[in-house]
Amino acid sequence: MNLLAIDIGNTNIVCGVFEEERLLADWRVGTDPAKTVDEYGILLLDLLQVKGILAESLDAVILSSVVPPLTAVFEELAEKYFQRLPLTASSDLKTGLTLRYENPGEIGSDRIVNAAAAFRRYGGPVIIVDFGTATTFCLVTRDGEYLGGAIAPGIRISAEALFQRAAKLPKIELIRPKSVIGRDTVSSMQAGIIFGYAGLVDELVTRIQQAIGQECVVVATGGLAGLLASESRTIRELRPNLTLEGLALLYHLNRPS
């Protein structure tokens, strides 16, 4: 069975095609709420064609979205371009987890999907750090209970705010500087953002572990996970496609009979 999984985030839309549990291809494109069903449909068809995947070979579609205006766009796209009624991830689906959040409907679908995938792969307790538009921290216990976590401003948001609010500071590339002691403005900003953000991650992870009195497997995912994971003392696993893996898992757990 071939499955198209789509994760709609505030900054990027990540798509992947699975053959059963094997990821055949994946793509990352910019999120644009102004794009129409047809614009995204043609873009997806072109991406599939580049990889030699026929649209008619897709048996099912599942999507996760934290951008409400685009949820309906992609639901219509799935029906119009792939003739498939998509499954949309939410707290109402089977996940393999027990959601202990006070209001499970408030949990972003991407957080649920990540938690389900991480618990299936690593068991618990596990902390998932997702470096997206926001940086989210999610905790799943040994018994598969999703307890919640923390949400911090994303690293790109933080860098953009610094550039926009400080008149003499330039826009910079988010790369690791040679030293924590910057010798010019750009490297000083890179040191503060990259190393400072790694410290934020380690402090929050440490406090979460202290709160439950247990060491956890710490898994990183998201667009900037590779950059930050290498600077963190607490991150142990890097899974760039964790959200897509979680979407595939949720589809198989909730597959229509």
C-alpha cells in the first residue's frame, strides 16, 4: 500500500510517500496560505513525477495541520487530485497513547503525531523536541501517557526578532560559529543564538526530567534539528522524518476497514 503523508506547518509543508512502512521519498516546501488547491495540487504532482511516483499509485492520504486555512485546502486537494478522502490527524484518533492533557483538543496535531512515533520507536519515558516555527517539548511516560510539555519561540523567530528590533544588527545565516566568543557582529549573533538556544533546550529537558524523577530518551526532529542536536548535551537521537513516520503510524492504527 502506498500512503501520501502531509504535515502542514506554519513555515514548511513536509510531504512523504510510504510503501507500507518504508519512506520512498520526501519533500519540504514553503507554507503559503494564499496558494490555492490547484497550485498546491500541481506542485505535488510535479514532485511525485520527479521521483517517478504515479498519482494513481497512491492508495491513501493522511495529513496533519496547524494552519487551519490550509487544512481544508489539502483535504480538497486529496479528493480532487488523488481521488482519496484524507484522514486528518487529531486527538480523536487512535494513537497508542493516553492523552493526559487537560484539554486534548488543544494539542497541536504535529505534537501528537511526533509523540506517537517516538513512543513506538523508543518506548518511554521519552522527550520529543521539535524545532519548527515554535520549538515544542513533549513528554511521554513509560506507560504511554502523554503528559504535556513546553512551547518556546522557534530559533528562526528569535533570530528574526533580534534583526527586526535592533537597528544596527544584520540579518544572519543560522550556522555554527567558530567560537562562543564572537570577534565580529555576525559571529557574536550566531554564538548567542545557536549556543544560547542549545542551552535553552538542555535546561528545559533537564527540568522536565527532574519533574518526573527519571532520565528520558531525548529525540530531536524538525527543520533545524540537525544544527541544534549537535550542540545539545541532552539530545540523544535525531529523527528528521519523525512527523511523517508518526502520520504513517496513525494511518495504520486508524485505517478504514
